[in-house]
Amino acid sequence: MPAKGKHRRPKSHRFARSIAVAATGGVALALPLMGAAEAHAATPAAAHSVAQTVAAPAAAKTYAVKAGDTLSKIADEQNVSGGWKKLYSDNRSVIGGDPSVIRPGLKLTIGQKAAAPATQAAAPKAAAATTTGSGYVLPVQGASIGTAYKTAGAMWSSGYHTGVDFVIPTGTPLKAIAAGTVVSAGLDGAYGNEVVIRHADGKYSQYAHMSSLSVSSGQTVTEGQQIGLSGATGNVTGPHLHFEIRSTPSYGSDMDPVAYLRAHGVSL
Ligand SMILES: [Zn+2]
């Protein structure tokens, strides 16, 4: 059954996508958003070069978290260049998957990017208990990709497939690829039951055609947290996960999801 579903899906999926666009009016939105997508695409590389520049000599200091602290408050008070996101990425191994939860007494390293490898080397046992250690995981385990990103198709209004399809049976647990905040969770036209999550880098992940949702809008999620089960809701002929990475919450701002995951240490 899954093999049959996989083979006939691409055709019907194109059909489904054309309906999705007609229903949401996404075509009109696509052009301005594309511009935004390209502008954002430069961000990760820029962030890395900044981090490397800062890494060199500056002596690191340790900050003990006090009651009432938040990462952004500490970043402001300690003049962390790069703000709370830098603070979080440098201290991710001690903070964990949720940047909004920090315990009083926690020791944060400020002003030294090199802390990350050192921490990883010092805590191999802890790393084994988690996933990739990069802060990112696959949205579904052990699935193969059916229809690839940017597969051309005249029936898609954008001219190509805006995400990737993972071939999985209905009821497969789906995971948040990284920590973030759920910006929408519910029915969305041809996408069926859908979850969209905003991540710390400003990018969004979208999970479509789900059979059930276990998160709601506004909720914070951690890396690898189950957000619901896969399904075949919306306009599909067979169960699969349609997965996108976007630079905005909306259709039309898609980026290459495979490249994005790989850039964050996820192999697929
Ligand atoms: Zn798809």
C-alpha cells in the first residue's frame, strides 16, 4: 500500500497544490515574499562569520542565572553582541531545547563562541542522550523523501513543489525540528491539519496533512517534541508529511528544507 501511494501521489499532489493556491490567493502574495526569502537566506552565513570573528581572544566569563532572568535581559545587561540568540547558541548544551526556560543558578558562558566545542567534548555522555546535538532533528524518523523540493510541475502555480514529502503511514509521530513557538495549528485548506513553528533564527517550519495535532498556537516547543501524528488530511490521495521551511509564516516564502536541515547538522 505505501508503495502504491508513493507512486501515484506526485500527480495528484500537483492537482492538490493548484487548489491550495486558488483557495488562499497565495499567488498574489508570492512575489513580495520571495524577495524577503532571498534577503533572509543570507542570514545564516552572515551569522557564522560574525561568530567566528568574535571567537578569537576575548576572555570568556561565567554568569550565574538569577531568579527572574531571561536570556534577552542577560544579553542586554552583559552587552552580548549578537543578543540572546548568540547567548543561547553558545550555551545551548546547558540551557537545553527551550531558550525561554533558564534555571536560577545555571552557569552561562558569555563572550566566547569556543565554549561550544569545549562543552561538547566535556559532556559526551549527555550528548548521547539527546539527538544530533545541533539543536535540530528530522521531522519524522526513518522516512524516505517522496517528492523532492522544487520538483517542477506545470500544475503548481509557483511552478515547483514548495516543500518535501516524507512517505509515512498515517499515525506516525511528527517532531518539531527545533525549539520554537507554534504560530498556527489547525485546518488550512488543502494542507489539511497543519502546524507552523517559528524558530530562533526567524525561519518557520511547516508540517501538513496531519491526522491529529498535539500542540496549539502560541505554545513553546522543544527540539524533537511530538507535535502530532501524520495523516492524509487536505487534498491528498495518500498519507504523507508535506514539510516546508519558510522565511515567513506564509505560503510562497519557501526555502530548500533539505539544505536547511543539513546546514543544521541533520543528515538525510
Ligand atoms: Zn508536498
